[in-house]
Amino acid sequence: MSVTESYQDQVFVNCPFDDEYKPLFDATVFCIHDAGFIAHCALEISDSSQNRLSKILSLIGTCKYGLHDISRVGLDVDTSLPRFNMPLEFGIFLGCKAFGNRTHQAKSCLVLDSEPYRYRSSMSDVAGQDIAAHHNDVRKLIQQVRSWLTTASKRTTIPGGEAIANRFAQFQQELPAICQELHKHVKELTFIEYKDVVAAWLRQNTLRAAKPHRRGGRPK
């Protein structure tokens, strides 16, 4: 794999994609981009000519950072079986870090769960790692993701968690109107489309915020 400087900005997101988790997923993607990084996940894979696992391996290989939410360990209502995709992708990321070259050995990951210490009953091998709990709360999740990215990257330009959460709330309010202008519906947005809308909104919002605030008419 050819590693470029942009490798330092890529974040692999390994989490549930169901409707119940959607608010947390949307917040995660927004937080990653507001912090100056780029989110990737299995949802951006659409090439039927390539094996799905090969695509995921390729994505993990191009991302320095990995966010893994292991909160979905319950049994599926229809099959009465647990979902193994997230633990599998988490294991691949750890294997890449452990056995890869020097670049991959510098990978960093955040492991999330809905409740603290709950993972001990289902994935005891990760007991030695720091697991962050989001309690299924968007603002807590944003704070956890923001803190991890700040610590792992050592970047000092990342906004605070409260600021990112407030901007995400504002973005959510404006999203339906944005989609209407694009002749799309919010629920129809693919992962790639959602990323593009987030990135465009952040560019415009950042420019707006950077302009000096005028009071009382024309400046002297």
C-alpha cells in the first residue's frame, strides 16, 4: 500500500448501521470531520466485483485511526444470533497494528460501548484496554470521540466537545433544508452523500464564523 500524508487524517468507523444507532453514527461522522479528519466505513463500499472483506481490509489499511463500537452484542431478533461483523473488523484493525509495518504499528483506536465494563461479559480479551462508554447519548459520544482524536493526534486545533455538539445540533436543524435544495431526502442520503454534505456545511460554517462580527452599522 502506498501511504501518503493524508493517511494521518483517515478514520475507520466500525459501528452498527441500524436505525436505532443512526443518530450516534451521524454524530460520529460529523465529529470526525469537524475535528479535521475524514471518516470511512464499510458503507462506502459498492463494488460488487470485489470481495467485501477485501474492501474492508483495504479501508483499514488506509486509515491511521479506528473507531470501534462494540455495543451491539445482543442477539438478533430474527436469527437469535449475535452480530460478529464489528468484533471481526475490530480484530482485523488490532492485527494490522500488531503485525503490520512501522506505519501500521502507529495506528490508534478508540473502543466504545454503551455501558462501562459491559464488554467484560462478551469480549474479555480487551479488558486491558481503555473502553469509553457513551450511554447511547450523542453529546457524550461526541466528547469521547473528540477527546480521543485530540490525544491520539496531539493536534491543538480541534474544537472542544461542547462546541462540536452544538454545531452538530445546528447542522441537524439545517439538514432538511439543505437536502431540499439538493432535491434529496435526508433518509435517502448515502454515507458518501452525507459526508459530502457535512464537509460542505463545515466549510461554509467555518468561513461564516471566521468573519468579524460587526456592531452598530459600518465600522469606522
